[in-house]
Amino acid sequence: MSDESTMKIDAKLGLDVFKLDKEPHIVIDTEVCRTLCVDRACLYVCPASLYELDDTGRMTVNWEGCLECGTCMICCDKRALTWKYPRGPYGVQYRMS
Amino acid sequence: MEKVECIVVGGGLAGLSAAYGLADAGVEVMVLERGDYSGAKNVTGGRLYASPIRSFYPELWEEAPFERAVARELVTMLGDGAQTTIEVASDRFTADPPQSYTVLRARFDQWLAEKVGEKGGMVVPNMKVDALLREEGRIIGIRAGEDEIGADVVIVAEGVLRLLSSEAGLAAEPVDRDHALGFKEVIELPPGVIEDRWHLNPGEGAAQLFLGNVTDGMLGGGFLYTNKESISLGVVVGMKAMRERAEKAKPQDASESYQLLDRFKALPQIRPLVAGGTVAEYSAHAIPEGGIAAVPKLAGDGYLMAGDAAGLALNALITVRGMDFAIASGYYAAEAVKAAKARADFSAAGLAGYEASLRGSFVLKDLQTASQIPAFMENPRLFTHYPRAVSRLLEQIYTVGPGPTPGLFKTAWGGIRRDFMNTGTVKDAWSARRI
Ligand SMILES: Cc1cc2nc3c(=O)[nH]c(=O)nc-3n(C[C@H](O)[C@H](O)[C@H](O)COP(=O)(O)OP(=O)(O)OC[C@H]3O[C@@H](n4cnc5c(N)ncnc54)[C@H](O)[C@@H]3O)c2cc1C
């Protein structure tokens, strides 16, 4: 917990309760990202800052911290994402919001 | 295949409201909710307008776990260094009964799920529906993992992303133009501090919206709602505007949407409002903002759509509504299913009363009244020029410098001519006549 006005995004996600699945609920077709996409809207729109380019320039997503808002899926006009809700008992579990 | 009379997909406010009405009438109803409990996946601002829904299930609202009755309405226009707040307080906002309340969904939705249970409805948590079953164009049940469950009618209350209904061809996939992203922090503060900061009597609440220097010129704004022992502080930003921004961004621009909230919180005007608070939760959710033009077909053979899944939400700049629409559409869905059951006809024709009653109610009437708002809000000047111009004008009126001060009228008129009387603003005023 913190009263810093600008907490790090990781610290904010650390406040939330997540039940982690073993399999990802977001799968990226990195070939589509590499060959078709220049805007990389996912990097901007994700409110949990989960998208990242790795050292080789490949798009990755840290799906474990996903807030399940679906914004990346809606904004990915190249349709590179297979996006589902996590399975039954998994994913973020809000206690307030 | 096991079969029940009615399956409700999604135990949010729309689904639970439908289930409550059905269980109360003795219809066999099963709500399937993917979260650990109702409310675990749900996010709102938020404030629930109770007046529109009070006549549905009147016994419920007496004991509902509301946070605070909203007594003060504030809208703040944030310019560069100057801000203007309009604060409206009315005895009638909180007269018995109050027109609106702040809520936190984890508490609120769990309570409503309990009420459904008390009426004999079944709410099954941790149960994600994987598909709607379709046979010859008719929805006949659902699949969840290995299990298939049949139903006379399925109420689709799966929320804004419509993953199941778009897959089954009942509605279009969500598009950026019709949606916004909302994200917020719940910040704990002692009740006394909240009441001091917003000038509230004990138990009363405030709703504050922010326009201008929040969204970097993109469609959207900030919101702040006072709960009992916390505030909900967040940002809403249009998805299309975000995507266009990403298109135009220079490669070295590493900014990300989540930083909008951090920058908002760090503004000198906002800092004192959150000072001393402890962030307790961070959440994000999509919001339907396409208005009536984005509402899909509401019913067909064997199914009804309710709440956000049906696009029933309205952002009218200073009033934000979705929860009351969700509860109302759930209520009318239950009414329609009861009528269909009485005639043993769950076809599109048998369920047609649903759309008719939504059309006759505030739900589709208010969405119709607001039909021009989504287009009106695409005007970026609303989020840049006007908040700045209003604040600049008032700042000048209140400024006494070292030299002689021009007369009030001259200052005001000069500011109005400068910022409010050009072709752009005249055009805006003209288009505003339809909202
Ligand atoms: C940031 C923000 C601010 C808002 N502010 C306000 C406000 O101040 N006032 C207001 O009235 N409205 C506001 N809204 C809108 C309001 O919150 C929504 O309109 C409302 O929550 C819609 O209720 P619903 O029941 O239709 O959907 P939801 O509450 O989203 O419920 C859908 C449910 O379905 C479940 N579900 C989804 N898929 C499946 C599946 N496959 N299997 C099983 N379960 C599933 C979900 O877990 C969820 O519980 C705001 C929204 C946001 C995001």
C-alpha cells in the first residue's frame, strides 16, 4: 500500500488479487505484429502496461497481470490477438471497484 | 443434456436483476458467473441513479449496501494552471428518497446475488460459459467446459465485450469507436476527511467529474466519487481516440494510457483531494459509449440481451449511466420471460414484449434522446479548448495585477470574443442544440 501520488504500475497491480492460471488467456500472433503492424496500439492502450517488445523486437504480453478490460483486443485492428476471459476460477478478483 | 427454464449468463447487475425477478415469480433460474463471486470482475465509476429504477423491486433499495447518497454534484474544467469548478447542491438530490448513490460493485453485486438466492434463484460462481448453444438459429442453452446445459431461454448479460454473443452471431464484435476504457483507483480515506474535503454532512456523498487537462486532448475525462471510507478516482478515455493517438505517436513517444491517471493525481488541483489516502485497488474495464446506434438486436429465438452486452449505457458528459439501465433491462427481461412462459412460447415473437417495454421505458427513450451525443463528443475542443477557455476567462475576471485593472465588462467581453465567438465555437454551439 502506498500514498505516493504516482505509484509504479507494478505496485498498483500488486494491490489486486489475482488467481493465476497455468495457461495464458491472451495469445499473440507475433508474425502479424511483425509484418502488419506499425502503430502498436497495445503498447499505449493497456491500462496495466502489460505489452512489451522483447530484445528481438517481438511483442509479448504479461497476461498474468491482466485486468480483463479487453481494450487491447478492441484496439488491435490487425487482429493479432486471441483473447478470451481466463477460465472459471482464474484471473483478477476485485474486492471493491 | 440437463435443462432448466432460464439460464442467465453473467451475474452482474443486469443478470442478477433479471434473476431476482424470475426467482420471485417461481421461474427456475440459474445464473452463471465466471468470477469468484458476483462483483469480482465488475468495475463502475460509480454512481447508481436509483430514481429511475426505484419502482422495480422497491423492497430491495431500502436495504441496499449503497455507499453515500449523492448530495453534491461538481464538474471541474481543468485548464492550464487554472481550473473552474461548478458545484451544485440541492436539498432535492438527497430528499427522501435520494436520487442517486455511490456504490462499490464487489459489495453491491454480492448483496444482490444473495437476494437472488433468498428468492430461490441459483447463482453459480467460478463458472465461465464458453459458448452459447445454437440449433437451427435458436439459442438452446450453453456450454461451460465439458458441461452442456439446456434452457427454454438464455438471458445474455455477459457485459460489454460480448465475447459469447458475437461468437454466436447475436451481436457485432465491439469496435473502438463505440467504446471507452475506464480505469480507477480506490483510495481509502477516513469518513470525516471525506466529509470535510467535499463539505458533506455525515453519510452524504459527492460526485465530481473533470474535463480538460486529464486526457491529453482525447475524448474522455476524470471522475471522482466519494464512498463511505474511500474515494473512487479514475479516468475514462475513448478507444478510438487512443488508437488514433497511437497511430500518430512518434517512435520515441513511450507514454502509456495508464499514466493519464498518475498525471491527473499529481495535478496541484487534485493532490489535496487525495492527500493522505491509501490506494487499495486498481481496476480497469471497457464502457459502451456507442449510444442507441450501437444497440444490437435485443431478442431472438430463445434469448434476450441485457445491460452492457446490449450496449445499454449512456455517457452524456455530466451524467454517466449504465447500472440503472442494466437493472432496468434485467427487470424487463424477467417480465418478458414470465410472459413467454405463460404462453409457452420462447421464440422471438414470444419474447418481443422485451423490446417493446424497453422502448416504452426510460432505457431506450433516454438513449434515443441522447442519440446525437456520441457524435457531439467526438469534437476534441470539448476536451481541450473549452475547459481552458472557461478557466482563462474567469481567471482574468478575478485577476488584479500591479497596474490598472480594466472594467469587468471589458474583460469579460474581450475573453468571450476571443474564445467563444469564432467559427469553430459557433459551429459547436449549433451542433449542441441537438444534445
Ligand atoms: C470506469 C467506469 C465508470 C462507470 N461509471 C458509471 C457510473 O457512474 N454510473 C453508472 O450507472 N454506470 C457507470 N458505468 C457503467 C456501468 O458500470 C455498467 O453499465 C454496468 O456495470 C453494466 O452492468 P452489466 O451487468 O450489464 O455488466 P457487468 O457488470 O460487466 O456484468 C457482466 C457479468 O458477466 C460475467 N461474465 C462475462 N462473461 C461471462 C462468461 N463467459 N461466463 C460467465 N460469466 C461471464 C462477468 O464476470 C460479469 O460479472 C461505468 C463503467 C466503468 C467501466
